[in-house]
Amino acid sequence: MAKLNHLAAASSTRAHHLKHPKTNISAAKVPLFPRGYGGYSISLSFGTPPQTLSFVMDTGSSLVWFPCTQRYSCSSCSFVNVDPTNIPTFIPKSSSSSKIVGCKNPKCRWIFPSVQCKECEKNATTCNELCPPYIIQYGSGSTTGLLLSETLIFPEKSVDNFAVGCSVFSSRQPEGIAGFGRGPESLPVQMGLKRFSYCLVSHRFDDAPVSSDLILTIGGGAAATNYTPFERTLNLRIPHYYYVTLRKITVGGVNVKAPYKFLVADSAGNGGTIVDSGTTFTFMDDQVFELVAREFEKQVGGNYSRAMEVEKQSGLRPCFNVSGENTITLPQLTFHFNGGAEMNLPLADYFSFLEDSVICMTIVTAGNAGRGESGLALR
């Protein structure tokens, strides 16, 4: 129960935070592994000779960074199967292709659009002043370090002068992050990808050796027959997030009639729905969550009794007592998107066991973190 409580709070906090050189690779597959602390990791190799590390794939941020140097420190990183004193790190001194990005380097402005190179002459094209240290806040942690220019190694190919963060201190980040957002510093943009796709295996909140594929593609190719387009990002609050148009939410075929203003972002960037691989649980605004929770309570209440005490202890809702049941039947949760695409969620992605005989809905809201926020974040 403690682990699910942590993951629910982390998802809510992250949702709150989210709101306020080309190669000839045609396609490459990278395995994605579920991690016990909530993310999905991939292995990437940087440097000459290459050093391979694990990174959390994150469509909700753009910078790619790794734990860096022998002095790397991570606070609050005591997760299962993680030794905070022995986190694998990248060693720049061991790579002949590693260079610190200078203040005049255009890539410095990817992170600091208004950077002022105070030690450089006004019209100088070169300067020894370094790009300032970055500090990035995530929903459940942070990281800080310097920007490097490195070589990203892929099977039979490499990407030179790849901008990657060398983090020397982090909080609650037990491994690096591979940013897949829409910013210029993201992995897809720096690789010149036309598209990427991924499938996530259902989470059991452990480090089981099972994986699914992340497919990186440079060429075009036919689009899927059942898909939803991303929204235009010109007027959205955070332009590098992947916004989609969620038309409705159904529980057991019943439309919960969620207010339109929460499903689709307005011209000021308020509300809306984003796809975020770094959010462990789907996050909903309080008003949308209440409609979904009440519909589950209405449809399931006649079959299973409510586990009210577990709800109080965990902060999750609704919870049901399924003691003595050989099979469990729950309504199908479906997201209906613009363009006709529908996502029928696997049961394990929206209900989990907290105790041997109690299951709880693992969709969270601002209430789980004790704060208000609008919009939705889909894992």
C-alpha cells in the first residue's frame, strides 16, 4: 500500500508541475523496461568509447541527461533495487568526444533562450565562458548540471554533437532521463526523427525483466488507420508537450459527460489532455475524477462492497472488497479521442490490489496531493 500511495502522490505532483544532427537510421527498436519506482527505462550509449546507461523515457520533458562524474549525488533515492551510493554514472574524462557546451553555442539557448554571456565580447563568435548550469524541476524531483556535447551511439550509426546534460546532483532521480518532448533539445528532435511509437507493458511496480518496443523512425510511412492527431501547440501553455483532443470518457459504455473545458485546452492553454510517459497513474481534474469514480461506484457497488477503511488509509478511491472471488469483473474504462481513436485500458492499468482482498482505482486527482489543478495527464 505504501508503494502505491507514493506513486499516486508522485503522479499528482507531476501533473501539477506539468500544467503550471540527423542520421540515416530508417528505423531502430529499443526495449522499454518497467521500473519499480514508476517509470519505463531504455538503455542509451554515449561517448568514445561508448558508455551505456539506463534512462527513464519521458514524453513530458525534453532534455536528455545522465548522472555524471564520480561525484554524482542523489538525495531521496532509496528506492527498491536502487543503491543511492552506487548509481551508475557517465565519466566525461573517459570519453574523447566529450566537450562542455559554451555560452555562445546555439544549443545553450535551447535551455536558456535569454542567456547573457557576460564574459564574452558582444560580437564575438567564440568565447571560453560556459553555458550556465541548468536546474530542471520535475513533478517528483529535480536535477542540476552542465550541458555537454557528446556522441550518441545507436546500432551501426552515431549522432555527433548531441546536447546532453551532465547532472552532478539530483533529487528523487535514480537514473537519467531521456526527454522525448517537442523541445529542440529532445532526443527525437536531435536525431531528426519523423516519428516514434511505443507500447508500455502493464505495470506491476517491480523490476521484472519484461519489455516492449520503442520504435524510432526517420522516414515517413503510412499512418495508423486508427489514430488521433496532436493538437497545434502555438497557443498552448507548454508547447513541447503532446496535447491530444479527448472527446469523452466512458465507464462500462456509459459516457460520464466530463466538461469540455477540462478535456481540450483553450486559447490561453488552460485545461487540455497531454500524453506523458513519465506519469505513473493517469491524472484527472477533481471534477472529471468525481464523475468517473461515481460511475464505477454505481456500476460496481451492487457486486462488491466498498473498502472504506482502505480508501481512508491510501487516499485512493473507489476501493472494493473482493474477498472470496475467483474472478473479478469490472466495467471497461475507455478514452475516446478526436479522429475516432479509442483506447480500451487493460484492467491492470486502472485498478490494482492494495491488499490480498482489496482492489482500488489507480487514477489520481489533485486531492491525492492536497492541491487543485485542471486538465488531464494520460500515461
